[in-house]
Amino acid sequence: MKKLILLATAASLAATTALAQTSTTVTTTGTASGTVQIEPEYRTKIKTYVTEHKVHPVQTKEKIVVGGRVPTDVELEAVPADWGPSLTKYRYVYSGDRVILVDPGTRTVVQEVD
């Protein structure tokens, strides 16, 4: 009987560990309304732009995350045209070495480039 309980416990632990490992490797980008795709060459252009234009990062009390909202006191910058035509409808914020794309109508973060 003890062996059966021990085997059941071990099996349960193994399943829980496998589930935990699976769930920690999932990365979600974008929003519920659709994912914002940024091609690798545009990611490079974005990083180069931030470096060349010496964009100053903003400081916020809370970390800005995908799906969250940017506080109203944070100024949103226009996305340059050379970042790609699909991104010009967004605005951006530079925070913590990350370029954060924001829907200007809702101030919702739709993507980040780190």
C-alpha cells in the first residue's frame, strides 16, 4: 500500500514539474486584438535609432508591460517612418533599455523591443 501511495505521489509530482516547465517557457507578445509583428531588419533600425538619436528613457513607478497601459503623464513619441509602415500608427516610449510600442488611442502597450 505504501508503494502505491509513493508511486502515485511521484507520478503527480512529475506531472506538476512538467507542467511548470512548460508554462514558464511560453512567451506572449501583442494584444488580444492581434499580434504586432516586427521584422528583424526593423528591430535593428529601431535599436540603431534609439542609440543614434540618444533617446532619453522615461522613468515610471511601475514597469511598463505588454498589455498594460502607459500612465497619462508619460509623453508618447511618434514612430519614425523608417521603423516600418505597419508601426507608424503607434507611438513609442523608451524605458529600461526597451522601446515600447503603444496604441495612442488607448495607451495600451502592444509590443516591446529589447
